[in-house]
Amino acid sequence: MTITYELRQEDFYKAFAAHRNSKTFSKWARRIILAMAGLITAVVLIGLLIRPSAEALIADMPFFIVMTFWVVMLLVLPRWNARKQFIGQPAAKGARTLTMDQTGVHWRWDGGSADVEWKNFIRSVESESLILLYTSPACFNVVPKRSLSAEELNSVRATIQQNIPVQK
């Protein structure tokens, strides 16, 4: 099976999110931290509404600075990092061709190629819009689903299930 596609900057962000969310602990830890930060911020804001004063606002200012920092770290920094990595990788831009056969996965793009045998893949992750193929716990290749027809997607899933071990 041969598929041609182009990666986009948004694919990088979604791939990082899918990677982060592929582990239950990471997914829920992030959600719990954001929920707790939102709840604590709401309590502090209600306190300011109940006792409005310049002194209370000044006293709570370090808290709002820390919360702003955490929002940037958890929400803005991942998008910035994805953008930076996409822009910094010449090989990420342009058309690429993926071929899956009995021996493995073969990528071709302007300026390079990669051939990876099935035995080198340790797992795969499927998100809403991407398929990630892992060759190590943190190194993965991105295949956008938008480039696949329904038949091709089913074929890719079947090939992955046959050749990449399922992690529990």
C-alpha cells in the first residue's frame, strides 16, 4: 500500500498531544492539574469579589502571576514547541510517500528516505486525526488520517495490528 501526504504544522501539535495523551497517567494528570488550577483561581476571584480592596488584590497578585505562568506552560508552550519543530525541520515540509509492505514501512520525501522493518516498531497510537508509529518510547512517525480513504485506513489498521505489538 502506498500513500502520499504532506505534514502540516497542526499535525505536529496534534501528534504531540496524542503522544502525551497515549499514557493514561499523563492525560489525567494534566486534566486534574488544569481543573484544580481553575477551581483555585475561581475561589481566589470569588474572595476578591466578596472583599474588594487594593490590599487584597496586591496580596493575590503573586497567585495570578503563577497561574498565568502555568496556563502558558500547559496550553501555549506545546503549540509553540510544535511550531518551532515544524519550522526547524526541512524534511517535514513537502510531499512524502509512505509504503507499507511485508518487510516494513518505507518513507520517501524530497531529500531523504527511511526504511524501518516491522520488528523495530514497539507500538502505535491512533488519535482522532493521526496514526503514530513508534520506534522508541519517545520517537514516532506521523501519518495523517486525512490522506487516507476509508478503505486505506482500514487496511493500515489491519497491517499495523498484524505487525506491531499491542501494548497494555
